[in-house]
Amino acid sequence: MSKAGQDSRRRLRGMVRKEWLQILRDPSSIAIAFVLPLVLLFLFGYGVSLDAKDIRLGLVVEHMDSRSRDLAGAFVRSRFFRPHYYHDIQSAERDLTERRLDGIVWLRHDFSRRLQQPGGAAIGVRVNGTDANQARITIGYIQGVWFGWLEKYARAQGRELKTPVRLDHRVWFNAAVSSRYFLVPGLIAIIMTLIGSLLTSMVIAREWERGTMEAMMATPLRIPEVLAGKLIPYFALGMFGMLFTVALALWLFDVPLRGSFVTLLGASALFMLVALAMGLLISIVAKNQFVAGQIAIIVTFLPAFILSGFIFDIGSMPAPIQVITHLVPARYFVAILQTLFLAGDIWPVILPNLGAMALMLLIFMAIIRRRAHKRIA
């Protein structure tokens, strides 16, 4: 190796060592890389759920006989409901209004008699529609119990329940229909976005604030060496944080990883570089740590949280917003994560998203190279 190459390696090694020492002296960096993922995982793994369970259901049975008791028992035995019995609809509706109930099933006094008539019997259903998603799920569960009971009743009467269509459903990739399996993989992208963009956005801004950037410019360090020296330690820190998060997802929350760990590692490394590039670009533009941190949260974290498909389905968003989501790198990484964890190595899904992230990385690095100059002004 030539003397110039040896000098460049020595300068880069010194720059990386300086950044590692800075990270070790700054507890906030360690907290963001390891404590924050732990807090977010516990919060979303245990505290946040999109599943509807323990639905508070009021059972109004005006006349308790064998048939109404059997139907009410079907709701009691369901794992989705936490039922409460009422003798009149007025009391149940009052509790529904005061939000002590999520829904009501009303069996009128003539339920059993009408069940024997040609027109059949009807059950009354009241659902709190304040949370539209919860209301839809509650109605679906009630219908499921109702139709299940009807089939059982028809068999007991020695006849077949006539339905024009019989639903034979199979749930792929998440047979348990658990939102935890959906949320925890996507949370890895949010955590890596925070580690990469938030930490890196304040790197060069901190140098400007402390006045050390001028001293650095007086050294033989070249701009590529400065940028590489800044990125390498935070890349390693981010990847350690990713491995820590994946380990918790697998062993603490029992989220399956059906794809290749090598593919996960490669996709994570690419996304980490994109997140670091975004943070570095912000730190070059904003020469104040507070401003850089605020820009990083607004430009990287919030879009990753809202527009990546982590919680909200992109297909349900308005068309203009769906177009904007293509500018959010986390969108592509969340799709890869959910595919790898729940479905496996589905390359028609993985490769296009990897290509989009690689293109974004090239664009960000080109802008950084153009904006980064070794001069004061």
C-alpha cells in the first residue's frame, strides 16, 4: 500500500476512535441505541394492541328459556367477549351510553316463539361506534357467534341450515391473527430510523456548536474521511441495536422469523445506511443540535411512524398520501421486515424494496458529497 493510502487509513482510524470515545462519553447515545428500543418494544409489545379482546358485551335476555340460555351461553363461551347479563334494554343502553359496555345483544321475550315461525327470530344489536375499527370487529364477532349457534340449532332440529354461500377461510402468514406479530417487526424499522437519523443528525451540528469543526478543518482530514469516520461508529451502534431488538422480538415476544437471518441482516444494513445518510444530511444543513434533532424527528421519525405501513395500512390512505409514502424509506424496510418475519424469503417482494432503498442511498450520498465542503462558510 502506498504512503498516501496508509496515511488515509491512519486518519480514518483516528477519526473513528474519536467518535467512539465521544459516544462512550455521551450516555444519551447508548440510551437511544439500547434503552429506547427496550422501552418501545415493551410499549408496543405489551401496551399497544390492535386486537379486540375482552369486549364488554351486555346480554339482555328478557325471558330466560332453554334456547335463549343456549344462545347467551355461546357468547359467554366466546374468548372475545366479557359478558354482563341485563333484564331490560334500558339498563344496558344506559351503560352503553356511559361507556361501561362496548356492545349489546338483545334477546326479546318472544325470541324462542319467533324462532319456530317461518319468518324466524331476530336479535337486537347495539354497538358503540366511537371507535369505528372496534365497532366493525365487534359486529363481526357477534355475527360469528350468531351463525355458529344457528348451525348448531339446525343440526339439533335434524335439518340443514340453508346458506347460499359457505365461507371456508384460511389465514396465511399470521394464523393467530395477533397484532403483535404485525407490530413488532415493523417496530424494528422505527427504532433503526431513530438510532440512525436522530443520532447522526446531531453529529456535525455538535461539532459546529462546540467549535471543534474549525480545528478539524485545519487537519489533513479529507471530507470522505470525515464522513466515513462519522458514519462507521453509528452504523455499528445501530446494527447492535437492531440485533438486540430482533433478539427481544424472537425470544421475548415469540414473533416467528420465517425468512433468512442473512437476508434480514443485509436489508437492515442497507436501511441503516439510508437512515444514517438522512441524519448526516440534516446535520450538514442545520448547524444547531436542537434544530437538527427537531428536523430529524419531523422529517424521518414521524413519516416512518405514520406513512410506512407500520400501523396504518397504506392501501387505505388517500391516493395523494400513497404517492408521498414512496418518499419514506421506512415504507420499503417495513414491507421487507413483515415479509421476512411472517412469510419468509419472498423475493418478488424483497428485491424491489431493496432496490428502492439502494436508490435512495445513492441519492442521499450524492447530495451529501455535494453539500459537504471543507471550508468555514
